[in-house]
Amino acid sequence: MIREDLRNVAIIAHVDHGKTTLVNEMLAQGGVFRENQQVEDRVMDSGDLERERGITILAKNTSAHYNGVKINIVDTPGHADFSGEVERVLKMVNGALILVDAAEGPLPQTRFVMQKALQLGLKLIIVINKVDRPDARIDEVVEEMQLLMMDLDATDEQLESPIVYCCGRQGTSSLTPDKQEPNLNPLFDTILETIPPMDMDVDGAGQLLVSCIDYNEFVGRIGIGRIERGVIRANEPVSVCNFNDPKVRTNCKIANLYQIEGLDRTPVQTAQAGDIVVFSGIDGLNIGDTICEPNAVEPVEFVKIEDPTVEMTFSVNDSPFAGREGKFVTSRQLRDRLYKELLRDVSLRVSDTDLTDSFRVCGRGEMHLSILIETMRREGYEFQVSTPKVLYKEIDGVRHEPIERFVADVPEDMTGPVFSAMGNRKGNLVQMTAIGTRMRLEFTVPSRGLFGYKSAFLTDTKGQGIMNTIFYSYEPYKGDMQRRNTGSLVAFETGEAVTYGLFNAQGRGNLFITPGTPVYQGMVVGYTNLADDINVNVCKTKHLTNTRSSSSDDALTLIPVSKMSLEECLEFIADDELLEVTPKSLRIRKRILDSELRAKARFKEKNKA
């Protein structure tokens, strides 16, 4: 059966190229919103963290109608750390809109998502977005996209993919770069003409591939996927199988079945091949599972998700302030929460360690893990995490490490500091391109060399630089590299920081805390430009005499401090430090809190070396 009434499309692109904004306008012009309805900007970014950071973290499904055709739209993340979300949702669609910024052109994630789409043989539509930018260079970007497709071994048919020129914020589009139509009709028409209707076996045995997992406290796990064959009905028995696992589960039943209409889920009793549906009622459901009729159990092959490249250790908080601010503090609660995250994040790995209160968590990058940490602390969890470390591989007996493709877009007169930093981090220049008054520098650099570099990069480029990274390959180990060239200012005793103690300590380095902040022995309160750590007593007060009183502290001037974000804390912590995470606070601390024991351990380590 040819499904003339349906198209399934994914929108994929690099971060900040305008995917979610364009989806907003597609929904508005696709009849999803009322004429007088007040709609938030980027309505698909429904999570608090997504709205705060302005990025898409989870892939989301929606739909619009145009000329009697239902267009299922999948909005995907653009950040490289969440590329696992992109890989799995591409199995639900048969076409993709590849957005590229009219000024920035194709960037690392553009290459990654285009490569995945080409490998799956999807029909592509190139969308040059933000054509209204004053610095737009449309012709050059079109040429860059064609060169990229040739570099990725696209077929002759894929090289002839149509190009649509859009301004997602204004809701305009056209088939030529000269003049914009006042609506997205050219884009909708191109979707219907380019992406063919699916030829589906509606009469065969029911078969549904699960590509996404959601969770609800009332109904449990919720599956999202496309029906590959036949018809799926609510309240009928089904079997669950997996292409990578021969075990088959029977005696299951879909309790509730929904189709996606705009931003809502509409209950239905049946859905047929080609439809993207949402369902609940099956316990133990996982991404990659296939729902089949009991008399025709045939698993559908699922895409191989790329392996993680970064690991951290999550453990129970054992600092002197443990249990004061968190709601969930035990190892059982921490373990349950981490393993629960595996149900919806296929690119995450969690495993137990030799210690009962510590767990190894592996992800795609620092941001991937920092989003998990931030989500957990907002839910009331209290724990501590270790320094991010890269995952090495043994290939033919040789130690290999992950290499990132690093792209920096900087003003012409600020390339020097970037070259210097990449040299220190064992980066190799791949390409240098002039774009107007700016330079685009592309390097291949070890992943560990980029830990903590974002802040330094913004400082070196005076806030005018833009950097992007994506996993490139595994290459032989590049040699030792110093993670941090500064030491820590470590609190000498437990108490409350006072002005007098902080005034004396700020002469040794830069502080993180202000007067009145509770501290404990072994807590990091700042950093020094010296290589070694320095113990400081920020709780020290003046001795009172007849001529000196505590009120004279008011005359002391403290240098203003900036509060470090979660990502900055993860970039800062050294190998012998931990980050204490609570719903209210982020505290950096030494693994060994006692200063004498810490000195002895350091002495033993030096002698061993």
C-alpha cells in the first residue's frame, strides 16, 4: 500500500542553526495552533534545561498537515554530545531536512548527521537557513555543502538533492536565494515532491520498532516508534524481541495506543504501517526492541550507536556536609536513578565498580554527563563526581585514544593564541579558511586536550570566538599532557569563611567563595598560579584587644568573585579532587581531606614515580 497521506521527516543540523525555530513556524503554518493562540518561542524545547540553555537535548515528535498530507516531524538535538538521539530517530523517518546556517556553513555536527542520513539512504533536502543574516554567504555555503556530500561519498541522486532557502524566524522560504515567499509553502511542496510516499505492507503481520523511550510515573515506560509492517491494535497480545538479543518475551499487551497530532497525543485503537505511534503497557521495554504479533516474531535490525568517549565516577557524598541539602543521598537511590537513565539514553553506559557506593558512568562528552548531573541535582539527588577521563582502546596491541575534530571561528587577529593552545594540547591543523574578516581553523586534537579549554578559549578570543567539536576517530596515544597548570587554595579548617581570613587568602590566588560561606577542611576555595596546592585559613579572625575590634574588618576590601557553573567546575577539578553536587551547592574538594594525610600520600606518589 502506498501511503500518499503520510510523510515522516527528521530535521537535523548543527547546534544553533535554527531547527527548533523552523519547526515552530512549520507547526504554526501547518494548522497546529489557533490564530489567536499565544505560543512560546521554541515550543518543542519543553524541558527546563533546554529552555535555559537554548539547546535541544532530547529528540521530540510532532506533526503538521499540508494539502491533506500528514507530515510527522522529528526535531533532533544539534550538539555532538547528544548525537545518539539523532542516530536512533533516523530509523523512524524516510527523509531528512539538513539545515545549515547561511553564514556559518557546514560545521562538525552537520558532517556527522549527514553521514548517518546518507548511510541509511534517506532522501535529503538541503535547507539554507537564516538567509536574512547581514553576513550571509549563500553561494559559498551551497558549494561547501556539495563538497561535503562528495567527501561523504553521496550517490549521484543524493548529490542532486533540492535546496530550499529559509528564514525560520520569519517563517519564509523560497526555491531561489533572491526573493523569499511570505510562507513556508515552497518548503512543504519540496517535502511532498522529494520524499516519496512510503510503500508499506499493511496486510502483513504487525511489526513495530521502538526508537525512543519516555517514562511516566503512572503508566511506566512509554515506547515511541514507527510501525514497519501490518496493523498494531490496542489491547491485543504481542511479543517483544530484539535484533541483538535472541530472548523473546511473550504475554505482553499494548494497553494504550496514541498517534501524534501537533503537540498532543491522540488515543487510537489501531494504527497501520508507516505511522509513528506512542504506546504504553509493556514492562521492561528498551530502545531497539521490536513489537510483533505472537505468530510472526521477526526483530528489525537497529542502528549501532557509537560508543562513549568520556567516563566519570559517581559516588555517594561522604564530605562533612553530606546529607544537609539533598533528598536522595544513599547508594541504592543513586544506583536506581543512574540505571533508570539508561531506559531513555542509548548512548549512556552505567556499570557498578568494586566499591558499593561508586558507579562508572560513560557518555559522549562533558556536556552529555553535565546535563545528567544537573538534572539529578534538580530532582533532589546529592552525590559527588570525579574528574572526566577519556576512554582508551587497545587496537592491535597499541593504546589508542579518542580524537576530536575541533573547529574554531575567530577574528583574524586572534588566531595566534588558538594555535599556541592547540600546540600545547597536541592538536594538528587540518584546514584554515578565511570567511570575511574571520578565520575558520580546523584541528584534530585528543579529547583529553579539550578538557577545560572552553573557558581559556573565550578568554584568548576576548569572547568573540566560536568553538565546536565532534568525535573524529581513535588514534595511537599522543603522549602525556598536563591537565592543569594551576594549584588549588585548600581550606585548612572547618568553619565559616570571614572577611579577615579571605583578605589574607586572596593574596595567594583567586578565590571562589564569599564571607559567610560554610567550609570544611580539604575544601577547595580558590586557585593559585603556582603548580602546588596551598593551605589557607579562610576562617581566621582578628584577635580582639582594647584598640582593635571586629568592626575594623569592614575596612578590608575583597576582590569580587565569580560563581563557577557546573561545566566550569568539571573543567577545573584535578585528578586528586572531587566535585560535591547537591541541590543547592557545588563544592570542589580534595579526595583526602586531612592536610597531613594528603601530604603523605603525595610524598609516596612522588617516590613511586
